[in-house]
Amino acid sequence: MPESIQIQTNGATVRNPEEVLRDGLARAIQHQEARRLTEAGALLDRLAAEFGDKPVLTHYRGLNAMLEGDTEGGLATVVC
């Protein structure tokens, strides 16, 4: 696993994008496990907007849809 890279820019710390994605995904999963599905969905949408159609994001967005009751729609998007 690559080391976390942090760069100082004008006094602000810029995090490695992979670390940002990993941390955001971990938070989204915590929301899902706590059944805070609206929060999980919003976070997953923001991550997808920033990082594109990564299979792991597509998978958890589909899972979130299924947990919200859209089983058919969720299954259509889940990537295994």
C-alpha cells in the first residue's frame, strides 16, 4: 500500500487522493451500517463526482440503493 503523501501549500495540507477516497468510503460505510442511508448516499455521490466511476464507489452506491428499498436499481449497479 502506498505511503500517505501530504504536501504543504500556502499553509494548507493537501492529502493524497487515494487517502481521501479511502477515508470517505470508510465514513460512507459507517453511515450505511448505522442506517444513515441519506448521509451515506450523499457522501458516495460527492466521492463519485470527485473520483469518477470507480468500481468500489459504484458497488457501494448500488448497495445503498438496495438498503433504501430500491433492490432492482441497486442490483443493476452493484459491481462484484
